[in-house]
Amino acid sequence: MRILLDTSVLIAAERGRFDLGAWMADHGDDDVAISAVTASELLHGLARATSPYREKRRLHVEGFLDRVPSLPFDLAAARVHANLWAHLHQRGQGAGAHDLLIAATAFSVDARLLTCDRRLYRNIPGIELILIQ
């Protein structure tokens, strides 16, 4: 099974609220990756980190990015994104811009999305979520 990790999961792991290492060990047979958008969000957090925590955060983020593949937002994902965006617009609904890009990436590679926050994806029809607390 292919699983895409949402940014919320990685933040929870960094803050010690989720044992990502144990989860990944339990799901060793799964194809786990992140979206390039998630990588960008992590790197943005790193760029904004204040000096007392910057090096610790850099080691955490860069170590994670070295171990887990990042999937590009490519033409297949762009096609899915355009259709999802149009569908939500027609229904008068919305989703966060980055969340919609991450969801489109998940759909384009037939992946489930591991997240801590169902609200981010509540309007996206058909998204398969794996929720953690």
C-alpha cells in the first residue's frame, strides 16, 4: 500500500506527540513517501526557526528528507488538482491551497494520506485518510 505522510504527522513527530519511527517500523511493507509540497512546508518551518532551535530542527528535517522519498507535483497531480479545485469551487467549498496540492499528489499515485487533522481534508471527496491522534 502506498501512504503519503501529511505535514501534520511530521510536526507531531518532531514535537514528540507521535512516534513516527515506530509507526514506520510497523508499516515496513508499505511504500511511504511525502509530497514535494510537504517537503516545502517542512523547509519553510526550518527557514523560520529561531536560533536556539534551528540546528535541532535542521537535523530533524534534513534527516527525515534524506530517508523518505519526496514525490513531485507533476502533470498527473496537476490534472487531479485542477479537477478537485473545480469540483470544490462548484460546490462553494474550499480547502487550503497546500492541502489540496498534497491531496492531489496522493490521488495521482493512488496513495492513502496519513494525517493528524481530518478537518484539512474534510471537503475533498474520496480522499482515503489514515488518522492518528
